[in-house]
Amino acid sequence: MVGLGPAGSAYLTSDVRALMADAGHTFLRTARHPAVESLSGFVALDYLYESAATFAEVYSAIVEVLVAAATAHAPDMIVYAVPGSPLVAERTVELLRHDPRVDLTIIPSLSFLDLAWERLGIDPLARGVRLLDAEQFALQVSSDHGPFLVAQCWSQSLLSDIKLSHLYDGDGPEPDVVLLHHLGLEDEQVRQVGWWDLDRTLEPDHLTSLYISEISGRAEPEHEMARLARLVETLREQCPWDNAQTHGSLMPHLLEESYEVLDALREVDMAPAGATATVPGEHLQEELGDLLFQIVFHARLAQEEGLFTLADVARGVHDKLVHRHPHVFAGVIAGSAQQVVANWEEIKKEEKGRSSVTEGIPTDLPALLLSTKLQRKALSVGLTGLGATPTDLTARLDALARLETDPVVGAAEATLPGGRDAIAQRVGDVLFDVANLARRLGVDPELALRWRALTLQDEVVAREGASAALPIPDRRTH
């Protein structure tokens, strides 16, 4: 595997020249390269580009041709030459590296990158430049805003896609954009252009690259969502694991990511003032991203099944929220949060054609969460006086405690017909009352109990550390 360098024959290394002269069988990925004029006795594989629908198919076909040639001529070597360096932006090299049918030796060559850094007058490491592929620009570009060197800008349509990608939307200072065309050749062009002129300044080809300086401002949310959706599409097409997933197989992941978001939210909520912009905030951002990925993935599966798309999901929740907020969008009067909830429930009943506000609540919810949701529904229809008063709750707790502390009373009650069920019902009443009290205090009982359980976990870990003479870890901030 050798490289032809970034331009004419002057950039061919002596090692490459010697290998190509001595080899009896030489293949070029493409003869469309300036250095080819000084070469002879090779087989160009350009014809494969005309017989395949996608670049991925072309690259796979090239690999098969090369493996067949290597097999036919073994033990003699064959030489495969690619433009530039075989170590930069060469998908066929990656495929051959992982192909067990052949032994591969790579001879490094000069890359177009070396000429680009010299023409731009920059140290890419000091600037933190990211190398992107024009074909994959929308997927690879991120919200770090550059600087970027975009390789293989071989058509005006690719440059147009970059220009219209929302990386820069006109807000803030216009970024410096430099077109790098035919570096190392007599007709070399290094031209700084305006953002809106980058696709109408010269006729690009496979020897055209683009440098984009750092862009101020943040990318639009719709752009980032589009990038995420395209990424999921690519994963479904090219990753065996992602391609094998179904709605059912992803359910445990969705549940796990939801709980991880809850943990991250708790960290942010309990962080000291001013700390949410640092570690807790970064953790929450990451976990929300993981959960969002699950949602986009399920939407993609539904699209493949012909059910709906991610756009349908976004449109549906948008329109639903507009309809359920008539006090914001339709002039309906709602003077309190309670009135908003009541309006919401009535609208929801009409939308769903339901006879009760309790329809649609999953009965498999954790019991504390189920109790809280049903209590809220009861309040929305005017049902008050839920649960015991604080005084009654104390009395009920005392009565249950006596069943444990007084063995005679406890044994007698347990032996009555239905005694165990009656005790379980009384425990259920107390738990329901506690959930109701927590709701009145503005506390989610499910999260509160989870916090207490995790605190116990910390205590267990601390005790284990103490007994083993190990450092006791800090308590978790749940």
C-alpha cells in the first residue's frame, strides 16, 4: 500500500517509485491524479466507480479486486497506490487492514495536509484543527465551532451543503474561509472567500479542500437534532449491533437511561449555588443526550416500519401542547396552577375520548408513583380530603407499631380471619397517607424514598470500608 503524494510526481518518494517499478502488478484506486502522468504499467480501478451506486459499494468492490489479485499472484506482492497518503482519508486502507485474507504493508507518503498547513501558515496542533470529510460534514461537524479543515470537497454541491449546514447562520462575525485547490500544482489556488461565496468561487474537484476558522455563537437546535437523526440512520445502516435492535430490545436501555437522568437531575438540584454550570450540569447534559438518543432511535425504527417519523413525534407533541395551553394560545382564562391542571385534564379527556381522567395511567407504575398520580387526578376533578390528617397518620403509625412491639396483640390480630390482609391494608393506608403528605409538601415520594435507599447504600459502603480498614468514601449527594 503506497501513496502518490498530494500533487505531481515531484512529491513521489523514492521508496514508492522503487516499489512501483519493481512490482509486476500495480493497481491505482484512481488514475485521476497528477502524479500518474509519470507512471506506467498499472491497472486503474476507476471503472468500479461507474458500476456502483454508493462509495461504500465502490470501496468494497476495490477490496475484492485487490484480494483476488493478491491471491492469484501469491507469493509475489502486488502494489496498491492511492492519492495522497494511504494513512489519511482512505477507506479502502481501513478495509484492507482488517481483512484477514491478505498481509498488508503500508509505506507512508506525503499528505495534502502537509501542504495545507504550510499554505495556511498554521500549526494544526496549536490551533486544535479538526479534519472532516466533506461527504460526512453534516455528521462530523460539532458544536465546538472549529477550526476545521474539510477534505475532498470535490463538487460545488458539497460546498453548497457546507454553506447551508447552519454551522454559520449569519449571526456574529463571518468566519475566515480559505479554499485550497490543486496544492503543489502549477494552477494552485489558496483563496480566502466570504462564507456565502465558498461554493461559487472556483470549480472544485478531488484536489480541493476548505479551511474554516473558529465560528462564534452556537448552532441552532434544529441543526443539531437533524445531525443526530442522520447519525442514527447511519448507525442503523452500517453498525451490526444497531441494525439488530428492535423496540423490545431497546426497552431496558430506555428505562436505564431514564433513571440515570433522574440521578443527574438530583445532583444538579442538590448542588451548591453556582455549581450547576460545572460538573453536575455536564453530567445532566450527557445523560439527557443519552435519553434523547433512545427517543430518536425508537422514532427511526418506527419510520422504517412505516408508522411515523421523528418529525411526526415533534409535530405531535408541539401541537398537543399548544392545544392543552388555551390560556396561553387561545385566550382562555386560568388564574391559578390548579385551574391549569383542571383545564388540562378536561382537554385530555376530550382528545382521547376517555370517560375518566384515570384512563391511560399505567397500573404497573411503582406504587408510590401510582398513588401520587392518582391523587393528582382526584384533585383535578374536585375530590378533596384525600388520606388522613397528620394527627390521624400519627395514630395509625402508632397502632401499626404496637403490632410489632406487643407480640400478644400482633399475634392475635394476625390469627383473625383475613388478619394478614387487614394488616397489609393498614400498612397500605399509611403509605398512601405518607405519599399524600409528601405531595402536599411538594415532595415526590418516589424520589424521596429512592434518596433514602441510596443513603443507606452509602452507609453500608462506609461500614464495609471501616471494617476492612479502608478509606471511607464520601457520602453520595442523592
